[in-house]
Amino acid sequence: MPLKRMDKTPMSERAAGRRAHDFLEVNEGYDMARAMFEAERCLRCQDPVCVDGCPVRIPIPEFIHAIAAGDMREAATILRGANPLPAICGRVCPQETQCEELCHMNNRFSSAAIGHLERFVADWERGQPANDATRQPWRDEKIAVIGSGPAGLVCAGQLADMGYPVTVYEALHAPGGVLRYGIPEFRLPNAVLDWEIDVLRQRGVEIANNIIVGKTIALDALLDDMGFAAVFVGTGAGLPKFLGIPGENLNGVFSANEFLTRINLMRAYDFPVSDTPMKVGKRVAVIGAGNTAMDTVRSALRLGAEKGLIVYRRSETEMTARIEEHHHAIEEGVEFHWLTNPIEVLGNVDGWVTGLKCQVMELGEADDSGRARPLPVAGSEFVIPVDNVVLSIGTTPNPLLLQSTAGLETDRWGCLVADEESGRTTRARIYAGGDVVTGAATVILAAGAGKNAAEAIDRDLSAARGDDQGRELQSGRH
Ligand SMILES: Cc1cc2nc3c(=O)[nH]c(=O)nc-3n(C[C@H](O)[C@H](O)[C@H](O)COP(=O)(O)OP(=O)(O)OC[C@H]3O[C@@H](n4cnc5c(N)ncnc54)[C@H](O)[C@@H]3O)c2cc1C
């Protein structure tokens, strides 16, 4: 099909009929010709407002112009200078509500495909010969980072670039946070994540897996006994919420976190090459309509479910999933039950799930979240026959670390209180960012918070060291 200047250049993707039965990546990326064509669509605006929509402020026009000029090395250098995880953000960021939403092209045509181009540059870089030399830190103050999700990884990478020795402590046996245990292979292959983490290791970041700070080591021990000058907490929001309806403890009910962790981190997607299968029934209902819900229902189909259902108490308009994930789920045959509220999980005498009792909802006035409030329609109860129910209705921060560390203030949702600009918490030398502060949000917001905190840590340490610049810049509660 000929490409058109008015429209975003499409990225090729694997056919729905084929891809819905395996875990290989759905999107195939641009080739050089498409990337250059798309790069030429950028208007070279005087006021590149797209940059305002990017939490890590990637110099978007500059990297796109480098592609248009055929200078991939320059494009990669510009991109990586602002975002240490470009291959990941190019795949999973909701660009349509960030940089691309602000693009001036939107006024008449469709925006420049900034996300597709970011992915293209990062994938080009991944194809270049590896640099095996590991950079050595040149500063004295050691920094500990707790959690290896995007917040922790970006914070660690930025600090390593500033010369600090950085150790990331991760509770699980492999780093990456949600990027590894949550987002499935067909959207973000582990090989891409591993490569990005290897780049960080080469930049000097050390990663210690299988260490739960707050249990294996106390946070205070890092500061008092182990000689770390500062700690960044990026422990995410991995504690699933439940509905509290009857039948939630039946066999065959999962939280989306458990379901996806078994598939991704424990590699059920690769069974029988891996030893850890994940058995699903014929009909799997997923409750919720965010990215996690879409990943869950699409994974269930790939594991052999004949029917994958999304059950959501609001309408399609209030759904929080990325447009692309919703679109791909439709193509792969997912059934959507909008305005449907589950009120009971039904089971058989052996304690296994047999159905989901629901009621029909209608939308009322806006609630605190600004979205129309769903209200039950009297006498509208009905049963959907299902074999599994997976709850994907949100998560909150795991309280273990926060409760085991004195003096860290949390809010009424259990999120750690930290300054948005600097990540400073209510305790000196402890910084935080990402989902543990905001509640479940996005990769790029976590990355942005990690970057801001790294800059604040450097400013505060520079001030303590007596560097003039650090003293000038120091601000806030420390
Ligand atoms: C299934 C799913 C799909 C998603 N899809 C998208 C998407 O398409 N686009 C998007 O932008 N966002 C998406 N998100 C949201 C995004 O992944 C998160 O907002 C982001 O990962 C948060 O990053 P983080 O670094 O704050 O925390 P996490 O990624 O949660 O990482 C926290 C890490 O800290 C570790 N940890 C926790 N406690 C301790 C402890 N005490 N000691 C040591 N380590 C600890 C955890 O094991 C984990 O590895 C998705 C989320 C999920 C669950």
C-alpha cells in the first residue's frame, strides 16, 4: 500500500489469526524506508510542544531529524541521552496521550509516529556491535536503589552516568519489575529488556537479585551499616486489590499479578521448554479494562483458552488501556462485556469456578476520578459461564518496606509521600519515585521520577561535599 503524508506511517504487525496462539511479538517495527518517510512528516516546529508531553523530555524533533538525515548513530545518542530505556518506551508508552497528542500535525492530519520512531532507533542500536567494557565509577558516595522496575533502573543509570557507584537491590530472581513479570513477551520481549539492562550494567550499575529490602536487609542497615550515602525507593505497586465478593477464594480465581507472573517471570509461555506450565480453562473472564487486563486476557487466549472475556463495570469510553492494546485484543477475538459488574463468583461442590454472576450497570454523574459513576440496574442479574476469573482492578504499594522503615510517611492509599520534583521523602537521604509514590501509573512516569530523583541526589550530595554548584542548587527539606 502506498504511504500517505497525511497519515501516520503504519507499522507492520503479525496477523491476528496467527499471533493469537503464540507469544511472539505482535508489532514488527519499521524498516529504514518507512522510518525515513515518517521522519520527513515531522513539521520541524518552532515550538516543539511534543517535548512538553514527554515526562523525560526527549528532544523529539532533534532525534527525528537525525533519522531523516540518515544519521542513526546521532539519533541513538540523542535518544539515549534523555531516556535510558528507549526500546521499552518505544513499545509500551501511551504516546497517544503524551507526546503525540500535542503534535501540531494533529490539528489537520495524524501526529508524527514518535513512539514508532523511538522504537526504530532503539532497535537499530541493539543491532550494533556490543561494547563489552564496563565503566568504573569515579565518585566516593555509594547509592542503593531498591527495586529494578523502570523507576529504579533509570535512577540507577543516571547516577552511574554521574560517576556514583550504584547497587540495585531486587526482591525477585530477575530484574525489570513489571517490565519482566507483568508485560508479556508479545508486547515486550525479555530479550529487549535484557539488552537494555545490559547497557545499564556496562554503564556501571550493579544489580543484586533475590534481596527483599525490609526483610533480607533493613533499609536503615543500608544507610547505617553498609555505608550507602543515599537510598532510592522504587518498589512499585505490586499488591493486588480484590473485589471482596463471595466466591473470590474459589479454585481458578487469580489476581492478574499472579497470573501474569506465572506466565512471564516463571516462563509458562515457554512450556514445555520451561518446567512451569500454567493451565487455563476454556473460558477465562478478566475483570477490569486497563493495560493489565488486556495483557491478561490476550495471554489467556495464547495459553489455549477458547474464550477470553473482559468484564468491566464502566463503558468503553472510561477504559484505561492503551488504544493499541484494545484494538489488538478486538482483532484477536476478545469479547467485551461493558457496563457489567461482577457480584459473585460461582463454583461447584469441588470448589472450582463455574460462572460469574453479574449485574448490568448504567452511567450516572461523574465521580471523584472525573469518570461517569456506574450505577446498578435493579433486577438485571445474569450469569456468564466461565472456568477462570482473573481480577485486574488495580494495585497498591506493598507495605512491607514502608512499614518496616521508621519515619517514612505514607498517604491514605498507602503510597509513599515524596516530593514530585526531587523524590525527597520525609526522611533525609531517602528518595522515592514511580508507582510506590503515585500508585499504579505508567513506565515513562516512573522513568521520569527516577531521573528527577537521581538529579536531586546528586545535587544534595554535591552540596554536602561542598561543591559550589551543588550548594547553589540544593533546595527542599534536606
Ligand atoms: C501487566 C501490566 C501492563 C502494563 N502495561 C503498561 C504499558 O503498556 N505502558 C505503560 O506505560 N505502563 C504499563 N504498565 C504500568 C507500568 O508497568 C508501571 O507503572 C511501572 O512498571 C512502574 O514502575 P516502578 O519502577 O515504579 O515499579 P515496578 O515496575 O513495579 O518495579 C518495582 C520493583 O521493585 C521490586 N521490589 C518491591 N519491593 C521490594 C523490596 N522490598 N526489596 C527489593 N525489591 C523490591 C519488585 O519486585 C519490582 O521488581 C503496566 C503494568 C502492568 C502490571
